[in-house]
Amino acid sequence: MTLLTLENTAIVADSTCDPPKGFFDRDGVALVPLKVHFGDETYRDLIDMSPLEFFAKLQTSPVMPTTSQPTAAEFEACYRRLRERYEYVFSLHLSKHLSGTYEAAAGVAETMTNVFVYDTRMVSSIIALVIERMRARLERGVELDELRSFVAGCHERAGVVFQVATLEYLRRGGRIGRASAMVGSILGIRPVLQVKDGYVDAYAKVRGEKRALATMVEYLEQRSGPDDDVYLCFFHADAAEALPPLRERLLAARPRAKALFESEVGAVVGTHAGPGTFAFCMLVE
């Protein structure tokens, strides 16, 4: 039996996991950042530019930002450094339908032993939530096959549902996916979006803020039972005021749910989602 613990197993994530503060300050949790570009200026997401700095620059920049994935060399350097200390490395990344990040990481892992790379089929803080639940298992000790199965199957038990202030940022970045039918919605209609099968997808079109919140609660209720072990997290893009009412409604619907953290989206996700976005993520165990 191969028992994995916090002492022999490290976890890598890219910066689109939009983690809470201090997430990457812990031993065994490593960051490989994507980059955001304002014209000729390049910043490493979460390293050179904080969420606060990004949204401030977004308001004043004469050019719209673009993003790029990490290089294979960056992943190789990270994996080799971790393998000097840890026997196993798990590397979790945003959907391959949204970025080439997973392919870059997977290509490197093929040349190394005990490095396991996953396309989570998700994006943003749900990845950080999955990592928190991985670390809970590592803390008590978990078999290799069990942890690999948990990570590989998370997308089937996870959900991300969010509201955006405008679909324009998703459209410009080419990440709007199957939610494109919502472009040009009439005034007063609020798009509620989800991440489904690795794509940004339409979930519902509703009128008014109250109905939009109710729709997000319905998403939680449809994908979990009252007695399920449900883990939640919340994220926003320069819209912190939107989270308290959402949190209150969700926990009223599922009192046994555990809300693990709130976070801000970084520069890369912020480039494509735009300011005013807010969301919740769920994982059912």
C-alpha cells in the first residue's frame, strides 16, 4: 500500500485557481502563474500583480489586457524542484477548452515519474477548493489510487455558477463558449452562467437581482441533497458586496454545508470575466 501524506506529496496549481490569501504560502503547495499583458507590459498573475492592482489598472489602461499560458520550461522547473523533496506531485489546471496550460503541463509530466497532471474541466476557485479537500485527505493519509480517483472524478461532483456584469469580456477573450446565445440579451435580463464540461455555458436567463440569486440557490439544491457533505467557496471580481447575500441564501438552503473560503479573482480570470463578476463553487462528497 502506498500511503500519501502532506510530507511526501506536493500539489501544483496555476494562477487561475483564484485562491484565498495565504494559499501558496504553505509547504507543498506551488504556483505556476499564467501571465497578463497590457500592451508591452507583462505581469505574472498573483505574483507581479494582485487582484486589487489589476482592476485598478483595468479602469485606466488605454489597451485591453490579454493573457498567456505558462511555458513547458516553467512547469519542468517547478516539478523538478518539488521532486527533490516530495515523492509525489499532483498538478491541477483549468480546463483545456479554456487554455493550453494543461497540455503544457502534461507534456512535461510524461518525461517524469510520479507527477500526475489533471485537466479539472473547471476554472477559478473550485480548483482551490478541490486542493483543500485533497490536503484534508493527505493530512490523515490516503492511498495513491484513492487520491487519484478523487481528483479525476471531482468534475462530476463539482459546480461553478456565476453572474457577470457584462458578457463583453468573455466575448472579447473568446471564452464565452456555449453562453454566446446570451449576447445581446434585452435590458434587465441577467445571465447566470456555469462551467460545464470544461466550457463556460449558459445556465439561465432571469430578470432582476432577486431572481438571479434564487436561480443560484436552485443550482445548489438541484445538485446536492440536504444530508450531503457539501463544501462551498465564493469568489468575486471587484464585487465583494455581492457575496454576503449569496452566502446567506446558500447556507439557508443547505445548513450542513461548509463554507471554506472567499477569494478574489486574479488578473487572468479577471481579464475574461470582467469586474462585477461574483460566484460560488460547490463540491459534493
